[in-house]
Amino acid sequence: MTQILPKGKKRKRATPLWRHKWFKGGLVGVMLIGVACSGWWLVSSGTFKNMVDVVKWQAIALSSQAGLKIDEVLVVGRSNTDRTVLFNALGMTRGAPILAFDVESARTRVEKLPWIRHASVERLFPGTILLSVEERAPIALWQYKGQFSLIDYEGHVILNEGLGQYSDYMVVVGEDAPQHTATLMEILGSQPELMSLVRAAVRVGGRRWNIRLVGDIDVQLPEQDAPSAWLRLAKYQRTHSVLDRDIVLVDLRLPDRMIIRRSPVQESIQLNLGQET
């Protein structure tokens, strides 16, 4: 059946498929999906990583030819760490491309060394590696289960062999002694005249300290307010020279008195606060 159009009205032309908005949008979507799939294939197959690695190492090779090679190593802060051990931990080779040197891996290896508390590694172009280290500060020798170790202010074990040069350090004894040694040193150091007499300290029950002085005199510090007790002993030493007597024990655990045990007959006396002897 032939459709008769009104006079003067033109027949509407059909719009080609590719001119529809939905077609264009769909085509863009298909392209994006294709790109995403291609990218996924490149990443999952390792092809993309391989391509990046190739470009990376080509750039490093060119930089080396341009003079960016490791020619010098500067070390700041080293005192106790052996130089050869430190360089081995860096894991670098002179003449190698400086851009190929992994500073973070080197820093991690250096910080695993016994004396190193903190380290930083930097590239100084064109050819210098700068290593800055902060070494641990030894504070005492720790005796535990028959083993001696050198510890720092944080209670970290630095060494447990070759300790001959540290034989004059104070010895602390007890499982939890390292964690409390820094605080103890502050207390003891507050009275320098007594500190010079200290040879060892024993942690008792994880609560308090017994201090061994020159002459094998034991001083029992209290669990609470040990600084005041240590000050009290210092005052009595200045006024009465109690540590110059033939004694083996000074008990400071009671806040209002000092108990002293004499050596020959194990006689004990009590000095009340404020009492002259």
C-alpha cells in the first residue's frame, strides 16, 4: 500500500546508524573496554613490568656513561662500628651506576648492625654516597643466666662478646634490669660522691634495686621514692661517714630510719632520721 503524504510535506530521511548518539557512546565504551583489557593483560602477564625494567636499566646505563657512578663514600657518626663491616652492609661497589644503588635497602641493612641505632643513606650527585649513622651509647654490663652483655640506655643489647674494654662499667643483674637501668643511673648519678663507689646493681623481684658498693657493701633501696633514700644516704655519708665503717649492709627501705649491719659480729644498728651518731 502506498502512503500518500500531504501536499508540501517532504518524506523524512532515515538517520545512518553511526550518527546516533547511542552508537557513538557505545563505540567509546567498547574502545575503553579494549584498552582496559589490553592494560590488564600487560600487567598480569608481566609484559608491562618487563618493558618498564628495560627502559629503567637503559636509562641507568646511559647515566653511568654520563659519569653518574659511585666514586666516593662519606660516613658521618661512625665510632665503634668496624669500617669494613659498615661498607659490607652498604652493599655498594665503586664505579657502579649511582642510580642503581638502592638507598632504602642499604639503610635497612646498616640498621641491623649491633652498634647502629639509626642510619640514613643519600645519593649526592654525581658520584657520592653519604651515610649518616647514630650509634648506640653503652650504659652498663647486664648479667643474666651467667651471660654478660653490653646494653645501651634503651635496654638494647649491643654486644655479648669481646667485652674486655668495658670491664669497668657498672654491672646490672636481673631479667628486667636492662629496661630500668637508665632510670637507675639517673638516681645514682644525682649523688656523684656515692656514684663513684657503685660497682653493681641487682634487680629484686622486678620492683626495686640492691646496690653493691666498693668494699662489698650492699645498699637496699626502697621500691618507692628511691631518689630520696639515695639522697638520705649521701647526707649521712657526708656528716657521719657511715660507709667508712666496717659494715656490710645499709637498709634504706624504711622512710624514717636507716638500718646498718656491721661486719664482724653481724651487729645491726638503727639510725633514726635526725639522730646523731
